[in-house]
Amino acid sequence: MKNLIKAGVAIGALALATGTATADHFLLWDVDKTANYNVRYDVFKDIDVEVDVRLDLDLQSSASAQALVNSRVERNDVDNLGGEDDGETFDGEGTSGPTQRTARVFDSLKDNTGIGQFNQDAGQVSNQGNVASVGLNQGNAFASTLAEAYVSQEARDNDIRNIENEVPTRSTPNLVADIGGSLLDNTGVFHVNQNAGSANQQHNVLSAAVGTAALVALADAGLAQATTGNEITDINTGKRDLLTGSVNDNAGIVNVNQSTGNVNSQATVINVATISSAVGL
């Protein structure tokens, strides 16, 4: 930037001769200026939105489904003590040979429609159960559906002893749970439990509430399991679970629990609430 400045300077001096001296001076110079400006704006907004919807309506009907299960295996003393062919026993409870327990399902549970439930047990002090609860509301717009499912399983202070004198081979396990060529081409809801062990708990639970033209659908599910204070001894015990060529080409819900162990808690919980209109929660 260039500026032209005219300046007048009066200079007075004291000289031998009296008088005043004056002079006009004109000065020119260049001025260069550089300016940098940085501007930053930070804008923060917190927006809370609450929507309160209230419907002042009288429900004309409702559908409710509840499934409640409470299963306990407590303070059991189980001996599976296989001796040799010499008739060896243990506390009068053993056998004169290795323990052999087999649960087997072959070429079964096929081409069904609806609700199918199946339990198979070759074990000891075990709990098995299938629960299905269905509520249906059709064609009423001012209706509600409610589905609830709760399961509680406890295994406490059990003493399980599986002792074999001979080491089993791969082809001759002591405990076998086997499902083959089964649970095929079904439509609907199917529950299966299979056990060859000891002190096991198996459950399948279904709670469903359906409203084809309802206003509100509510679903609630809960599961609690506890396994404490149990003592298990397994010596030379062979176990095998097999699921082959099964649980194929089904439509709907299929649940399978399978066990050859000890003090296991198995549960499948399915909870459904559905409507074809309005609001679902």
C-alpha cells in the first residue's frame, strides 16, 4: 500500500542576524502491509426430543400367553460304577461290566405340521420339559397381545461319580446320545430334548401372542440358571453326542438340546408378540 504525505515543517533558528527562516518539505515513501486472518466457529447443539403418545381408547379384547418353568436338581448322589466281568461292585451299587447307556432317535419326527415335542432320556435324575403357550386375537383393532416366558433352572449340591475300570474304545463309548435322519420337513414348532447323562436339565419354552389387527403387542422373556456346589468324578468314561442328517428343510421353529454330560442346564426360550397394524413394543 502506498501513501502520499505532504508535510509542512517550520523551522526557526537563532542567528546572528535577526529574522525567521521557513521552509516547506515534501516527503514520499512506500508502505507495504500484509494481514492474515483466521476465523473458526465451533457450534454445538444438544437437542432432546420426547414424544408422549397417549391413546384414550377402551380395549375391546386381548390375547395373553404365559410360559413359566422352574426346574431343580438338588442334593442327589449318583454312582455309575462299572466293574469288570469278575463282578466287582462299589458300595453294593456297581455292575459287573462297563456302564452302557444309549439314547437314540433314527428316521423319526418327519413331515409334521403344528407343534411337536419330544423328550428322550437314558440318564439319571434329569429334568426334561417342553412348554408352549399361544394367545391369538383376530380381527379386532382395539385389542392387545401379551406374551411372557420365564425359565429358572437350578442344580445344587449334587455328587456324580462315573468310574469305569476299563478305558472305552472309540467305537464303544459308555454314554451315547444319537439323533440321525430325523427332524426333517416339518412345519410349525418342534422341541426335542435328548439325554444320556446325569443330573441334567433340558427345557424348550415358547410363548407367542398374535394379533392380526390389534393395537399393541408386548413381549417379555426371562431366563435364570444356577449351578453351584456340585462334585463330579469322571474316570475312563466315554461319551458321544451325534446329530447327523437331521434338522433340515424345516419351516418355523425347531429347538434341540442334547447331552451326555453331568449337571448341565440347557434351555431354549422363544418369546414372540406380533401384530399386523398400529404399534408394536
